Amino acid sequence: MVTKISPRTKTARQAAFLAALACRGQIVKAAAAVPISRGTHYRWCRENSDYKARFEVAVQLAARRLG
């Protein structure tokens, strides 16, 4: 049985994942911190162009921070 995430919770998880990614710089570590699966992140990227754009910003922030 798959539990659906409410939009509010999904939005909060997306924000938490992106913040963790900006700090940790690795999808695996950010996903574990939330927790979500890596597959959930990739699904969000496929299904939501706004999320994908925010993800790309988080990657840039991580690169600058860890650079």
C-alpha cells in the first residue's frame, strides 16, 4: 500500500530536501536527511518543472559552498 503525501507535506519535504542538498551537496545524503527515496526526488523532477528549477539552484549553491 502506497501512502499519498498531502500537498502541504510534499511541499515541506521538497523544501527540506533542497535545503539539505544545498548543505550536503549529495542527493543520497540529502534524501536520507529528509527522509525520502532518491526515486522520489527524480519523480518530482520529472513531474514538476518548478521543483526541477529549484533543484538546479540548490545544486549551484552546493557547488559554491563546497567548491
